[in-house]
Amino acid sequence: MSQEQTEGTIFVQTTLKILGGKWKILILWHLKDEARRFSELKRRMPEITEKMLIQQLRELEKDGIVNRKVYSDVPPKVEYSFTNYGKSLEPVLKALCEWGQEHLERGKFNGID
């Protein structure tokens, strides 16, 4: 394996370690345009459990991709948004969306579900 392939593999593995799994990309998709409260995220992804959503948000926060802002309202209000670093993923999210759309359209003609 060439040096370029080895480095590329390491970079892809790192990306998958941070963004991999069933929910993180979808969470980021819902945060790309504006800050959202936990309940809004949960409503947009009814299949995710509260425990899993909390875990995924904490991991994204730990990795510096998502910011968690707590307001001292009663009841407490928490909003999640992209950090400046997290905003660097916006073109990646857009590319994934476009690829998914093309794949679905391709599937219509090739019998792919």
C-alpha cells in the first residue's frame, strides 16, 4: 500500500470514528441551518431514543463539532448548534444529501430500494 493510500485510510477511519454510526450525520443535518432544542431534534428523529440522542450530542460536543448552550430559564432550556469547526462539515453534508438523492433516483431505474 502506498503512503498516500495509508494516509487516506487513516483519514477516512478518523472521520468514521467521529461521524460514524446511525445518527450523527442526521443530527448534524438538522443542526446545519440553525440552533435547535433537544426536544426539536427528538421530534425530527422520532426513531432515536432519548438516551441515544443525548449520547450522540455529547460525543459531538466532546469532539468540538456541536456547541451546547444552557439558558437559565425555568424550565431550563438547552440549544445545540454547530461550532465554527462544525460548520466545516456543511459542504460534506450537502454532498451526502446530493449523493443520496442521485442514488434514490438511480434506484428508480435499476430496481434498487
